[in-house]
Amino acid sequence: MSISLQKGQKVSLTKDNSSLNKVIIGLGWDQVKKAKSGGLLGSIFASKPADIDCDASALLLKSGKLAGKEDIVYFGNLKHCTGSVQHMGDNLTGAGDGDDEQIIVELSDVPQEYDRIVVVVNIYQAVQRKQDFGMIENAYIRIIDAKSNNEMCRYNLSENYDGMTAMIFGEVYRNNGEWKFNAMGQGTDDPGLGELIKRYI
């Protein structure tokens, strides 16, 4: 049975499931639907807003720090050099049901020097397109046991994130020989991934 998490809540993934070695981190979001206004002429001449393109990335940290750009798994580098973390590809619009993007983690293959995997999402060209997470709804992060395909835990990001252009969704981390998940939901005003990763250097 899936555990519904609150912001800041931590849960062990392997304490009662010692054979767990592969998880899918699923991320989802929807664009807020705007009410139509202005009648027929308004709808004809209104400019269609650009789709919000959210990009998920996984940062593999050593002692809580990002050692190099090779430890960033994102749409431009879909697989970590160790093979332990893989991004399943970029969804440009967030349309459709289910997870919009997924990151697969082979827990047993993550080298010991990496202590945490932070999952972040930023809005592509947020500043230029005047977009922020206040225009996003139904955002969530969930952890799935890849072997059974059962959802283990889920965190729904329900706060007001107006003005926030990036989001630290959560992290999978080692603690005393266990793998745990921390539901974070921390919004930032970083304009892109390049600025966001500076928090971990």
C-alpha cells in the first residue's frame, strides 16, 4: 500500500523490503487551465500561451555535493556513467495521464561514494516565457518498486508556488545502510538548471 507523504516527511524504502534494488521515480504535473473570456472575438484573437515544458533532472551527490556535470542526469545526459541512474526522456508539455517523466534508479548499482540523489524540476525558458510553478497543478513525485510495479510512496506538492521557476521535489538517500526518500517540495527562483545546481556545489 502506498504511503502518502507530507512535506519534509522521510520514509525508508528498504527497511521492510531488503530485496529492493530498482525503483522508478515518477513525476507528474498539469498546466492550470485558464478560463476562457472575451467571447468569440476574444478567443479568435487571443494568443495561445506556450506550453509549459518542465524538465526533471537527477543530481547524484557525494557527501551532499555535486562533484561534476557528469553527475547530472537530465534530457541532455539520459544515463549516468555508472549506469545506475537513467532518465526515460523529456516530455515537452506535461499532457496526458500518469507520470510525465520517469527516472530509474538501480539502488544496488549506485557506487558507495554517492550518498543522495536529488530530483529537481525546472521550467524550460521560464523567464523568457514568463512562466512559473503557480501555473502548474497536480504536481507529484512518487516511488515505484520496479519489480512489482507497486507504488511505494507519493508526495503531492500542494503549496502555492507562484513566482517559483524551479522545484526541488525530493531526494533518495542512504542512511545507516538503508535507502530512504525525503519529500522536499522546495520552490526556488532559479531561472534554469545551471543556476539550480549551484546550490549543491
